[in-house]
Amino acid sequence: MDFNYSPEQEVYRQEVRTWLEANQPPPLTPEEKERIDEDLLWERNKRWHKKLYEHGWAGLNWPKEYGGRGATFIEQVIFQQELGRLGLPMGINVLGIIMTGPALMQWGTDEQKQRYLKPIIMADEIWCEGMSEPGAGSDLASIQTRAELHGDEFIVNGQKVWTTHAHRSDFCQLFVRTDPDVPKHKGMSALLVDMHSPGVVVKPLKQITGDSEFNEIFFEDVRVPKENLLGPLNAGWQVLVNTLMHERFGISETIGGTEVILAQLVEMAQTIPLGGHSAAADDEIRQQIAQFAIEVTAKKYNGLRALSKRLKGQQPGAESSIGKLISTDLSQRMTKFATRLLGGYAMIERKSPFAPEGDWMRRILNVEMLTIAGGTSAVQKNMIGERILQLPKG
Ligand SMILES: Cc1cc2nc3c(=O)[nH]c(=O)nc-3n(C[C@H](O)[C@H](O)[C@H](O)COP(=O)(O)OP(=O)(O)OC[C@H]3O[C@@H](n4cnc5c(N)ncnc54)[C@H](O)[C@@H]3O)c2cc1C
């Protein structure tokens, strides 16, 4: 088995690398560092997204007719690897691009594709994913948010929670119960909901980092036109499963970024002094970093397995659960290990002139969420047990 990239793929990688290095956003100015917050980062990221889009790098595997580059899957993977190498974000509207967009392409009517896809990829309209509720997270089939069809409109009532970027969103891919009298998987539907509709109330939730990236959304008699149904009525479970597969694959390929964290740990170990020499001279630290390197390599080869399945034209399957499980757990352990190297400096906030490079305090606090978002580790293990190992259901 040959794990190397082909000469053509390496040429493509070089093209991506050259463009990213020449066009990447400038470092934060001292003035920006002083007043850094979510809004400032969002605006910077938005400018970056526009540049990516103008040069055909946003949603680059999307078909050309919807504003993408029609790139092959492997080209998209190479692009994400190069973004990760430079520590650059994908832009904004990531959930719209990796989740709603593919769902619209699969389930949407021609009118819906025409109306929504281009503004998603251009990030002119921001999307959020309305799945989880206070009583339905891992078990999404239990959702209670109700949509009743009255003439040409659905009337929506209920609550969602943990909705990433709802406070910045123009639309929500919302999963609702449309028939409460049939088994729960069979009475759900997906709606495309305008977040500016009367009756939609968004309440941001404060996170441990101090940021508020996710929200509660309340729906009170919200009117949604019937033509905003995505997929057939009561086929919402199929739309949801498909949308989640895309999310899971996206998370294992992008957010983990374990190769990048490993390189940062190696660099820190070489430069941070410990007991009169560099931390890298300490046996225990060296061995721990070597152990991380082994796990990063194993994760990479599992990623290649999922990749080869996609290259054969198959949809992402349960093996993307392995990718999500490993990359999020490993990212957590590696990020927390940075505190061993940084000592007290790990606790200094990014606005302080004494803060170490790398925004470590925020990352250490934020990393907890990785093994919950997009399906918890326990749930990924269930999927691996049932679908890959064919073990009986728990
Ligand atoms: C940063 C972040 C962003 C998010 N963004 C969004 C978003 O944009 N849209 C959205 O809809 N949701 C979002 N979520 C919600 C996320 O999908 C849920 O938190 C997740 O699916 C878990 O659901 P829950 O929180 O209700 O926990 P629960 O499902 O109540 O689980 C509680 C505990 O029980 C365990 N558990 C549950 N079921 C089983 C089982 N069958 N077997 C073994 N153990 C089990 C879980 O592993 C967990 O430890 C986000 C979450 C986070 C952390």
C-alpha cells in the first residue's frame, strides 16, 4: 500500500502552500492584541473568508455552479492540512459549509439550492444547526420542538440549546417534530428557518473561556413557509443522520489539528528551560512527547482509511467515529500537557504582555468541549462497537 501523495497532488500542495503563505492574515497588531475579543476575531475571520472565497478556496469541493472550485476530495484534504500547518482558520460560516450546504445539495429542491447555497459559501448568510435540546442531545430522536402545518406555514414552538453561532446567524437548519403520534424516528422533519422571524429569541451562553460562542434559541409561534421544508415531510431523521456524518468527518479532519499541536509541544520543549537545561532534556517529557507522536501517527493512518473510502465514492461511515474519538481525546491530552511545559505562564490571559505565544490559557479551557461537541466520546464508542465490531446494542 502506497501512502504517499502522487506527484500531481504534491504540485497542488505546493500551489496551496504558496498562496496561503502569501495571503494569510497579518499577525494581530499590538493595538488589536489589547482589545482582542470574539467580535474582533469574527471580523478578521470574515475578511479572511472573503479572500478565500474570491480566490476559490472556500468550500472548494462544492460544485462550481454553487460557487465552489469543484475540487476533488483529496484536494480539499490537502488544503485543510496546509491551513492547519499555518494555524489558519477555515473562515466563517463553517457549519453552513460543512453541514447545511451538503444537506441542501442532497435533499434540497432546485429552488432551495438556487436560493441558499451561494450566500452560504460566500458567508453572506450565516447558518446554525438547531439539533440539541435540553432533553435531547445524544439521543436526538427525542427532540420535542414542535412544528404544526397550518395551510402554507409551519408554526414552530420549542427550545434548542448549545447552538453554535446562533447569535450571528441569519438561518437555522432546524430539526422539529412534525408528527408526535408515530415512532420518534419517523415523526421528525428538517426546516430552513429565518432567524430574523418574529418569535425567535436567541440567548447567548457564557463559557468557561469567557466567550459566548453558543446559545439557547426559543421559538414561540414562529411562522415558517411550507416551501422551507428540507427533504420530505417526516423524513427529518434521514436528513439529520446524513448531516451529522458530514459534521463528524469535518471535525476529525479539521478541528483536531493534532500534528500542529505536536509540533508546538516539540518547539516549546526545546526552548523552555527546566532545571538548567531545556525541557526536552527531561526523560519524562521526551517520552511523553514521543508517545504523543506515536498516537498522532496512528490517527493519521486511520484518517487515510476514511479518506480512501471517500475516494472510492462512498459516504463517510462509522470509521469517522474513530477519527473523531481519537483526535479529540488526543488534542485534549496534548493541550493539557502544555501546562507541564509552561508552568505558571499557562494561566496568563492572552491580553497580557507576559502571555506566552499560542493563546494557551484559552485553548486549555476550551479543549474540554471537543469530546462533547458533535457527539460525545461515549456515543462514538457505541457506534464503533455496534457498527464496526458488530457487538450487540448496549
Ligand atoms: C462546543 C459545543 C458546540 C455545540 N454546538 C451545537 C450546535 O451548533 N447545534 C446543536 O444542535 N448542538 C450543539 N452542541 C450540542 C452537542 O451536540 C451535545 O452537547 C452532545 O450531543 C451531547 O448531548 P448532551 O449535552 O445533551 O448530553 P447527554 O446526551 O445528556 O449526555 C450526558 C452524558 O451521558 C452520556 N451518554 C448519553 N447517552 C449515552 C449512551 N447511549 N451510552 C453511553 N453514554 C451516554 C454522554 O456521553 C454524556 O457523558 C454543541 C456542544 C458543544 C460542547
